[in-house]
Amino acid sequence: MASQSPATVRLFPLTGTLLLPGTFLPLNVFETRYRQLVADAMRGDRRIGMIQPFVPADDNSGPPLGEDRQPALYPVGCLGEVVECEPQDDGRYWIVLKGESRFRVVEELSVTGGYRQVLADCSTFSGDHHELDCDLEIGQLLAYAERYCTALELDFDLDLLASLPPAQAVNALSAALPLAPAEKQALLEAAAPDARGELLIRLMEIQDVATSDRPAPYVLPTVH
């Protein structure tokens, strides 16, 4: 998708799921409208926009087909390329998206094929397409992450994170941690990896790790 002018983007609204440039997101696509979305993407530019609704419907993505009501969306999402696609015998798709660039919603378009589409602008996120510098002290981030993961019994490969360039480590950890949807959105909209990393540290600082309502362990996303 060119970053110079707005273009049409197919949307997969999903609460609590964060795709960032350089991270990989596996998805099991089973609902009819999103199976159609994947089929259309594979016939076209192979791109899908991940975005969060403010208040999800029961299916976490939208109302039943034929209803006019549509959950409001956050203004910023992330465009991903389908780099793996495995059709299943029952009609589902197993896909992997690679994050390319964030986008800002300019205008929502008419529903086509049962799924939502928007006119999206990537121009304000042109730096997402390139290797980004990150001056954040990665050791500090990993120290917070180790305490956080230990307290919540999350199984992360922190040695793998330490081996990555700082920007990629920040993005991978931001996508993987079980944070609230609004916190995920704030990480997505952070201006640069440095700012995202600093915000991530603050979120880990204020998280009540003593809560008894502990989330299930997360698997660290693959990074490029």
C-alpha cells in the first residue's frame, strides 16, 4: 500500500489484538464474512487492516450480517500482509499477517462482501516501512518484563527478546503482553519505538501483578 495517498483497506476488527510493523500475527479465520475477506485479499493485494472496536459485539468483531449497527472503531490500525495462508477442509483459513504500517482511518466505506472497509492513510506513519532506531535502554525494559512475566506466570523467551534489535523487541513485547485493549491501542499509536517502550515500562510498573484474576499465558509472536 502506498503511503502517499489514502487507499481502500479491508478491516478485521478484533479487540485486544495488536499488530505492529515487523511483528507476525497468526489468525484462525472461521466466520463467514472474514473467510470472504481473506479470499478477497488473496485474490488482490494480500493485505488486511487490523483494528480494534471501542465496544465489541458478542462475536468480538461486528453485528450479525444484515444489521446496520456497527461498533465504532479506533482511529488507528495496522496494515498487514498475508505471508502464509492455509485453507482448511471446513472452509476456515489459518493465516499469518506480517505488520507493515499503521494507518489512520479517513472514511468508512460501504460494506462489501459482509466485511467493513475504510479509506485509510499511512502517510503520517511513513517511518513504519523502514528499520527504526530505538534509543531505549533495552536492559531496563527486559528487567521490567522479567518481573512482570514471573509474577503473572507468563512463559516468554526473554533471551530471544534480548537478541533482537531494540525496536523489534519493543514491538514484540507490546504485542504479546496481556494488556487492556485501551493500553494496546496507546502502544499502537505511540509515535516511535522509544516512546512505545517507555509507555510499556510505565504500564508494567502500574500493573497490579498481585491480582488473583491472572490471564492465561501468552505465546511470544514471531518477529522478523
